[in-house]
Amino acid sequence: MTRRRIDIDVPTLARVEGEGALELRIEDDAITELRLRIFEPPRLFEKFIEGHPPDDVVDMVARICGICPVAYQVSAARAFEALFAIELPPSLTGLRRAMYCGEWIQSHALHIHLLAAPDFLGAPDATALAHSHPEIIQRGLRLQALGNRLIRLFGGRSVHPVGLKVGGFHRLPEADAVAELVGALEAALPEADELVRWSATLPLPQRQQTFTCLALDDPEGYPITGSTCLTSDGNRFSIEDFESHVHEFQVPHSTAFHAHLDGRPYLVGPLARLNLHHQRLPEAIQALINEIGLTLPSGNPFHSLTARAIEIRYALAEAARLLRQYLERPARAAHIDGIPCAGTGFGASEAPRGLLWHRYDSDPHGLVTHARIIPPTAQNQERIEEDLRLELTRFGLHHDADTLRRHAEQIIRNYDPCISCATHFLELRIRR
């Protein structure tokens, strides 16, 4: 009897943020080893921010990610605001939500057009796609630039913005700049509609899996921030109880944590949000979902690409609505002051890649004594490995090594992993 063995080594994953690798061993048409290796060194952000005041922390955590700085800032600010009993007025929460929409737009546009689209249009990378389908790359860059403009309106710059602080903003935007951006956002809505329709025409793998979804729950609308978590099993728990349900652990082959939700892998991100909250989307977007024939909730992980397109469409309209609201009823002040105190604060928001959770302990002066951050990519790593095992087996392990490698990379890219975010800290054990 002839034994068949294939060793697949992808030393560097292409078209993802950060550096990772995949090791796969197949023996007799069975996967015997599967390791999504994260080998970036730990970045120790939780230790860096100890001893710093809250507004310093809000600026510092933005440096964790150049693609999702607003998510880190908002989660941190909300944690300190909860700790110091600061309640933002609707005008300021609306502006924060509008700024956050900019991050969804730019991040999703980057992933769809420059990172994922080449997989489905026969191009090795975005540079080649720019030659064969220039209109696709141009659309992606237009939408990404619009998202960056929205972040810059509030943050002063689109990468590592500095405008957000505990209690609100350092300053409010000028009315003329807001009105100009509202026009640009509304002008982009037809293109966003076409993006959703186009995403449904891509040759996405058609398959179904069973997995648990986790996202924030916002009773007032589609969630960007919130204080309660919701699972696809119907369970709800507060962000204060997050650590009772989400357990992080180390594996030998990764410098990033893995995570389980109540003992099993789970999904966070755009598809999880859409599966749990699609009924809260505006009627125009619900009609668009019906038009493309997308059945929700979906068990096809590749529908996350369409979910990103839908969230771009939502974020454009939502930001325009909130900015018009600001023009009609401007905020009275840029921020609300609070009184520092000792205690523990929790904050969470829906980063483009999924739920981002922060916890901060402070001393009587409000200085951080301990911090813990759980980013979405770390939460998705177990789900990615589970998806690789299921889908590669279903795809057929009889394929040659190059075909299996390409398909495996496509599966990983579909989660849009932000590897650098996931390596912020590791448990340190010293034996003497």
C-alpha cells in the first residue's frame, strides 16, 4: 500500500496585515498537522501604558494599528468614561459614531479591492489587478480615501488620529468642512450600491458551516459600540462579564493568543455582525440584500466579503445622517470633564475586524495600574484554523500542494487578519 504525504509550508502569508505563516501536513488524505503560525514579537502595549493618564492612553493605543486606530481609541475612551461616570450627550456620541464609520469604510474598501478581489479575479496581487481591472482598484481607492477624510475631519489626520479624548474630542469640526463631506458621502451611495451588487457576482466558494457568532448588541441600531454582547446562541452578557465567557490561551506555534467563547471557537467581524443584526439595517439596505439573494444568517464564511460591502454602504449613509444632524443641532462643547478615581473600567466597540474589548484598572489619580486588550484577530484565530481544517478537507486533499496552498491562503485572507494587533501581549512565566 502506497502512503501519500504532503508537507505545505507557506513561510509568509501575502495580502494580510502583519507577518504570519502556515504549516500543513497531510498523510493518507487526512490533515495531521495544521498550524497558523504568528511569529511577530509581542508588542507589550498593556505594559507600555501602565502609569499613564487616560488621555495619554487614548493616543497610545491608536498606535497598535494603523488601519483601526479609531477602534482602539473609542474602546479605551469608553472604558475610562464608564470608570469616571462621564455620560456623553447624543451630539458627541453621534460624532464619534460618524468618525468610526470612516474607519469601517476605509478598512473594508482596502480589504475588498486590494487584498481579496485578486483571489476571485485571477490576479496574483493588486498591482496585476490594476492592469486587468483598473476600475475595481480605482473604486477601492476612492472609497478608502473617503473613509480617511471622515477620520481626518475629527482626528486631524487619518493614520493615528489625535482628535479624540476621554469625554469627547479635543475640538469640534468646522461646519463648512462637515457640509462638504456630507455631500461627498451622499454622492458615493450609488457606487456603494453597485459595490454590494458586484460582490454578489464574485465566484465565492459556496459552502455552509456551523459556527458561533459574537458581536456587541446595540438596541438603538446596527452595533458600533455597546455595553452588551450577543451570541448566535441567543446568550447575552455584559462587557464587564466578558472575561467570564471569553478565555484566551497560548499555543506553542503562535506568539499571539487564541480564544474560546464558552469553551469553543467563534467568529467576530462583519459576517458575525450581519448575521446577528441584519434586521436593524435601514430598509434601503435590506432591499439591496434581498435583491442580491443573500440569505441571512449565513453559514458561508466567504460571505464576509459581501458583509463588508454592505457595511460600507451602511457606514456612508449613517455618517451622512449623523453629520447632517450635527449641522442642524451643533454640540455645545467638544468634551465633558470627569473626575479621576480608582477602579476598573470596561469598554468595547466593533472594529472592522470584530469586537475589540478593553479593561483598565486605575489608581486614585486615574493613572493606569493594569490593562488588558483583547483584539478581534486573536479571537478569530481558532475559527480560522477550524475553517482551514474543514474547508481543505471538503475541497479535497487529493489536490497537489500548490493548489492546496493557494486555497488555504484564500481562506486565511478572507478573515482579513490583523496579525500585528494580535501580538500585543503574551503571558510571561519565569522559572528559577
